[in-house]
Amino acid sequence: MGDDDNIRTEIRSLISSLPSDADFQGAKIYNYQGCWYRNFALQAVIDFQRNFKPTDTDIILASYPKSGTTWAKALTVALLERSVGGSCNNHPLASGSPHMLVPFFELDLYRKSPEPDLTKFPSSPRVFSTHMPLHTLRQPLMNAPCKIVYMCRNVKDVLVSRWHFYAKMAKKEVERSDLESMVESFCRGVHYFGPFWDSVLSYWRGSLEDPEHVLFMKYEDLKAEPCAQVMRLAEFLGCPFSQEEKRGGSVEKILELCSFGNLSSFDVNQTGTHNIFFRKGEVDDWKNHLTTEMQKKIDMVIQEKFQGSGLEF
Ligand code: A3P
């Protein structure tokens, strides 16, 4: 079946009027509101914008793919569920993968239906996720006081993680030529959910303008100071740790529950398509894969795009 076969006629004509290009695999991508999408995701983005009705307590976990979305989902579920506590086997995370518990707007909910029934949403507050940039969420959120958490990661680790992810999806070994094409398309800013810098900067600026509703987190900070960062996340989500919880080791229990080793060991995350979201979970793995030339190229683009933003990579 071709890429266009599941796209509704009305959306197809809208899509065909948009600028298009090809991603590193040669798949056609379309630029909508400054972001590149494959057509099925774009149909879902448009349906989301038309039909989503926010509630005041909604939580949205946003990221550029391969930045630690799975980890952010697990931590958020664990923080909201923490009365259950610890790494016990009946915790929702033991039976549902983070991606089942926190669906994507454009890759799950609105991909399956233009108007998904969100009244039976499994969690309260509702927790959603997305790879869309912040400006694409603005109109459907209609100033609702939702909490938005953005997870950012070093672009070089994102690239290497994506490279492995694509190889796993394609059920093949990683190939250097793919990495080279990915770096190329990354630096051009023409890639699925890219440009990377627009995704990051939209949420970075959003967090500076409205820190009460947009929290900007970094994968590397979570690794370096996990307790402080998870307490920051809890505070932002409106479920801070009490002194009693802190004394009782609740922060550490949540970190252990959501640690790479523990989370990836659950049966649900070892089966089906869920295991592709777990690889190494380390900082600076790019040093093992990128050539000096690739590094320099990426550094130049990053320096140019982030200059003056106040954001350090
Ligand atoms: P690596 O490929 O570098 O190992 P996403 O969830 O946005 O798709 O990102 C996937 C990346 O996050 C992968 O990185 C994966 O291994 C890592 N990851 C998944 N779960 C994690 C966890 N609990 N703690 C730390 N990293 C995790």
C-alpha cells in the first residue's frame, strides 16, 4: 500500500500544496507550520489541531524523537502514581509500556482516528505526548493552563540514537552511509519532525516566557543530578515530594523504578515494538560513532542556530 492510500482526499489536497522534500531515507516529507512530517503524521497533526479539546489539568510531554521521551513518560507516570510506590510488580509501568500509558497525539491517538474518544482516557490527569513544536500546539490548547514538559538531549546523542533506531526498525545492521545521510539532512534542517533547533528553541523560549506552564528539561541533567531533576519535575507537575516522602526514599524509589535497567527489564518492554525504545541510555555515546568531520559540521550548525538563545549544549 502506498504512503498516500490512507490519507483522506481533503487532507491530501491540503498536503499537496505544502513544500515537500525527502528525508535521509528518501521518504517524502512535507513542511507544515515550519516542521517536517510524513503524510500520515501530518494528517494526524491537522486532525489534532481541529478536534482536540484540552482540559485544564492536561499534561503534555514534548520532545524531539530520541531525546528521552520514554524516560520522561515513565517518570511522569511514576510521579503521578506514586501512592503505589516502589518497584512493585503491580505498578502500571510493570504491565504497560511508557508509550502505551502516554500516547502520542500524532503517532497514536489522531493517527488512529480524526476524533479519538478521550473520555475513557486511562489516566487522570490525562498525560499525552508529542513531537510537534510548541507553536503547533498553541491554537488547539486555546490558552488552557496545561502543563508542558519538554525533554531535550544533546543533538549528537540524538543522532546516534536515531541511527540505531532506524536500523532496528528496518531489521538491519547500522550502516555508516545512513549515518552520513542523517547528519547531512540534520544539518540542512530537512528531516522528520525537524529542524531539530526549531523544536528545541520553541520550547526553550516558551519556558522562559511562561515557566509556570512550560518546563524545559535536559536528558544530561537528569543523568547528572537525578534527584534534583525529578523533584523539579514533581514540583512543576503540582505533585511535589513531602518531607516525609523525601526522608522515606520516595525520590530514589521512583528513579530506580524508571531507571534504564529496571524499566527495560519489564516483560512488556522486552516484547513487540517496545524494546526498540531501549538501547544504551548513556550520555556521550556519539563519541564512539561520529567522525571528527561530522562533529565539526554539527557543532557549526548548532552554534549558529543557538547563538544568543542562552541555551547551552
Ligand atoms: P540511546 O539510543 O542513546 O540508548 P526516546 O524515548 O525519545 O525514543 O529516546 C530513546 C533514547 O532514550 C535511547 O537512547 C534509549 O536507550 C534511552 N532511554 C530509554 N529509556 C531510558 C531510561 N529509563 N533512562 C535513560 N535513558 C533511556
